[in-house]
Amino acid sequence: MAFTKNSTPIFSGEFRHALDPKNRVTIPSRWRSSEAEEFFIILDRSGVFARVMPPEQFRAVGERLSQNPEIAPRDRAVFLRHFYSRSIQVASDKQGRLTLPEDLAAKLGLEGDAVLVGSHETFELWNSKAWSETQQTENATFERVADLVGL
């Protein structure tokens, strides 16, 4: 993946990386734009994986929320409270590693390794068994949509 100073990264591919004893996982080098980067991690509502967002994508959630007239002010406030309180701000070190909080690693069942899955403007953290199962159950949807978009 190529970066320019003002470009938004596109996260693509699947990478399996070992978790070290300190719960650090290495971000693939082609996903990195500088020595140390800031990210926000939030557990998906399903509880099966975590979404990792660069700051600009994290901010975009709030912007989309504020621009949606269908969401009542009280609902907006509730969502923002929960979204921000459930998010974890982390920074990669100079080697491109993220330190995952112990409780997050435990919730995801990350023992020994993690699968990092590109998801366009964000990426996801999965345990390998859950990722394999998800690939199998979602394959038919992928194939159907691929046909619709001409792939």
C-alpha cells in the first residue's frame, strides 16, 4: 500500500501474526505510514472481532452521526457515550506493534496469534478459528455481491 502525506490508507489483505507475551501484535508493514501511529480499537457489536480505526476514520463516525437527521438528539448522545467509552486509544511502537489490552485479547480469544483482516479504511482483529468460520459462512454472500459488481 502506498501512502502520501495526506492519503487515507486502504487496508487490504489478511495477515497472521504472533501475539507476544505482552499482547503486542505487529501491524503489517504495508499498512503503516509512519514509525508510530495512533489507532482506536472497538469491539464489534457481535463480540467476535475488534475493529481498528485510524483517527480520521474514528472521527468520521461522529461526523456521520451528526449529519444524520434520522437520529434523535437523545439517541445521538447515548450512542456517542457508548461508542467513545467502549473505544480504546492505542499507539503503535517504532516496530509497528500494537499492545492489546489484556481484557480485549481475552474477549477475542487471542492466544498465540491474531489474524489482521483488511476492511478498506479500517482493519479487524480476529482469532484464527473465528475468522475461518466467518469466511466459510460469509462466502456465499461474497460470491453473490461479487457477481453484482462484476468481479
